[in-house]
Amino acid sequence: MFWIYLVLAILSLVLSNALYKSPMSPIGFFGVLWNSLLALFEARLTQYYPLSFQAHLVFLGSYLLFVIGAFSATSPIIKITRTNFNLFHTPTPTNLLDLTRSQRALDFMNMMNLIGLMLGILRLAGSVGWGNILNLAHVRSFVSAMGATEKIWGGLIGYLSSLSPLNAILGGVYYSERTPHDWKRVTLVFAVPLGFALLSGNRTIFIWTAVLFFVAHTLTHTLCNHGTFLRLVRPVLLGVILLFVVFTSIGTRRFDSTSQTMHANVELPWELLHAYNYMTAGFGAFSARLTHLDPLSIPGLMTLSPVIRMLARIDPDLIGGYSYDALLVYTIRNPSIATPVRTNVFTYLWGVFNDFGWIGILIVPWGMGITSGLVFKHLLQHPTFVNIALYSFFCLQFVYSSIATITHANSIIVSLMVLLLIHKLISAQGVERNVSSYLPVVSSATLSK
């Protein structure tokens, strides 16, 4: 199966470049990541238990359904690029943001995040003492024993930091368009999520910040002709190195290195094995749990948990009588499983399967392909800030698909809602792709589909 997944990853890249002249399409981005990670799982750098035949069918079938959905949604773009017109190039550099208003918005969200971090530090110090605030093992032991995750990082602090994803996207676009680059504001975009990660040991928000920032920066850079693609290599490479250093540094404080190396088939540094297991163990965990649902199964609980928990706050009877606290504990404390490396992530498909069963496995990947394809199509025709932001969220899900669905987090839902409220206030007039002026053979009816 290693070669099958590797070939599919290569074909995804080739198909994306052939159809859209870019690897950034849904088929290219998701296809390369999903199949490459499956190929890495099958490479068995760790002594993973074999995937079941049923799991292979789910992984392959969901990918094909995604491709079908994305292909059908982007067919008008394919008709254009088939004529050798490159929609990833505009005649002149174009700004997507009103730099003054976007700067104010970035300052406001940075300040919200910073206030949330400071309040979190005060709460944490009040619980474990100032002397233990940087003792991550002690902090996580306290949080686990006392169930204090919501008490320390939830409530007002959770809402203050819930704009971090949108802040990262705005920072990526702003950094690309502001000349000279505004390093102070961009540094703050990363500094606050890094502070949360160092104090809580939860690396997710920092990973999301890094991915969203560099995806938004890359899309802005390529779509609005702010320079050649090669100029992106250095900042993206630096971003990958930064992400890896932070990820492994916090990992060494959270985990015993023997837990990652004792099942290794090859001799590699602990940091590399840890990253490998983090990104691939979910496939084995999904296979192990595919034969049974969790005892608490409420449609939407694992895929749209913020919405379900909000309904529980309004009236528990709306979701079967379960209280908000019970649902919070259930969704936060996901039980781990041995693959043989212990993990509590199960790919994005597990939440879908747990919430909607086999119907969800059929519909959700296909629907994700259609919706991401539609956003990608509109992004190429109308490269506005809101379209870059929406597609950046899809790219984050593509990166995170071997782990979980991103819509289980409050910050994603809140950021999406705020994005739809403020995008017109901070955007400059977007680019209209008047393709007919370059290609008279392409009809306006084709573009409007």
C-alpha cells in the first residue's frame, strides 16, 4: 500500500498543476498531504499495527470522493486554464487590504490575545504558584487531576484568544502587502500563541497560527503579483523550522522520549520520530476504532462541538439532556489508544464517523471537496481578503486532516463569524478577473458558472 499512496500523492500534484497550473488547489494541497502521510504510515518508521482492509477502503474512498467534489466545483476554472491562461498571475500588483484599517484590526486582535494571555498567567499562578508556572509537567498534572482546563483557560480567556486564527490570516496578508514589512506586529501574532503553548503545553493554536499565516502569505504573494514564487522559499522555510523547533521543544517537556523511540523501526532523533508519530498515528487509531462508535454519540458533537455545547447551555433537552459540563469533558478528554504508540487523535474522519456514521463518511469528504473547490474558484476569479481567508481555513483542515476536524474548536467558529462581519471594513477593492479581455474565446457564461 505504500506505493499506492505514494503514487496517488504524485498524481495529485501532477493533476493539480495540469488542471490549475498550481499545487495550491484543493486536489493538489489535500491530495499530496493526505496520501503522503498515508505513505509515511505504511513506511513503518514506527512499528504500527497494520491498517484493516476496511480502513484502507475508507481512506482511499474518501480521497476519491473529495477529488470528485473538487473537480466538479472547479470545472469552469479548468476550462480557462486549459487555454494556457494562468489565473495565478495578475497584470499589476494589487493590494487586498486597506492598510490603515487592517493595521487597526490587527492591533485590536493582538491586544485581545495579549490580555487573554496575561489573565491566563494570573489564573495559572493563582492555581499552581508563581514558582511552578513554567514547570509544564506540574501544570499538566494539576490540570489533569483537578479538571482545571476550563477553569484556567476557558471562559473570558478562551473568548479573548479565540480570534487567533483570524489574526494569523490577517497578519499573513498584511505582512505580504506592507512595505517595508511590519515585523513588530507580525512578531506579536506569533508571540501570544507561543506563550499559550509554553504555559499550557497545548501546541495546537501555535501550529494553526503558523499554518494560517504562511498559507495566507503565500496566496497573497502569488495571486497579487507581489514577487516571484521563489521569493517565498526563504520565509516559508524559516517558518517550517520555527514550527518544528517549537513543536519538538514543547514535546520534550510533555513526553518521555522512550514512549516515542521504544517502538521505532529505525534509528532517528527523538524529535523526528515525535513529529512522525504526531502526523501519522491517527490513521492507526482510526483503524482500531472503526468497528465501534463511542457510547455518547450525538450528531455534530465531534465535528461542531462548539455549536452543540452552546445548545446545551441554552437547554440540555435540545441535545438529549446532556449538560454543558458533561459534553465539555467528553470532547476535551479524548481517550488515547495504542497504535502501539499511544495517541488521542483519529483523523478528521473519526469525528465524521462518530457523529454521522457511514453516511457521513460518504457525504462529508465529497462536500468538503465541493465547498473548498467553490472557494478556490471564487478566489482565482476574485482574489479578495475574505476569499483568501476562507481558503486558508480549508488549507488548515487539509494540513490537520490526519489529526482531527478543526471545527471542533471555538476559535475557528468565532474567527469565521468575525471574518464575515469585518472583511468589508478592512478590505480594499478586490481584483476582478476580466479573463475575456485576455481570452476572447472564453464566454462570460462560462465564468459565471
